[in-house]
Amino acid sequence: MKKIVFAGIVALGGFATANAQCKTVSTLTENFDAWKEINKCWTAQQGKAMLYASDKKIVFYSMTNPGENMYLVTPKIKAGKYTLTLDISDNGGETALELFSINNVSDAKSYVSIAKSSKIEGGKKAYDISLKKDSNLGLKVLLNGVHQAVYVDNFSLKPGK
């Protein structure tokens, strides 16, 4: 019994330590080249579809569930003005990207749109964003067809003017 209690305390301590290592950042540059799975300081919310790291990029894949809310959520970012650039493309069909400021990753009511949904047409996208308080940044991808995919690479968030 003592071993079980001790193992539980160690396991819970490990989770607390893992989350404590994810610091609030003021710049974020990620090319996803070394990712085999979603980094522990990021969050993937895929619903009934798939959101994963593969081939040195992030893949949002609808499978047979178009219209699913899919978010890739960054680590917490310090309040301020930023410029976000990223490479984004799809495998055809209608797809869209929307950006959210997120106060609590586990509470959908805290997701506030900060950049209107825009059609994904391939290539580099740039956004000027403002975070009023320390929060996570959510990339919401909307896939409207079966077996659609969106690919995200070369994510760069830098302080803006």
C-alpha cells in the first residue's frame, strides 16, 4: 500500500514539474523539424479528427470528420503586440485559419477570436496581433471536406511595434 501511495505522489509530482517547465514566453520560433509528437508545452485539440507532427510540420487532418474544431495552442505568451508569421498550405478544398487568445486552455469560453477566419491559400501568412494579458495563442483550422489536410510550418512570433 505504501508503494502505491508513493508511486501516485511521484507521478503527480512529475505532472506538476512538467507543466512548471513551460515558461511564459515573449518570442516563439518553431520549425517543427525535431518534433515526433506534439511538444509538451503546446496543446493539440483535435476532436474526432487528427492533429499531429509529421514530416517536419504540423498536420491538421479531417479524416471522415469535416467541420471538427481543431486547435493548436502555443505555450503561454506575455501580454503585448506581436507579429506572427507561418507557412500554411492545404491539400485542396476549402480550408480556413482563425487565431484566438486563450486564457484557459481547458475552458472553451475563454477562447477569444483576435484574427478573423481567413481562407488558406498556401504560402506565408503574416498577422499583427495584440494580447491584452498573458495568454496562449490558438490556431483554429477549419476543414470542410473528408480527408482534407492543412500543413503548418515555420511558426514565428516576435514582438511587434
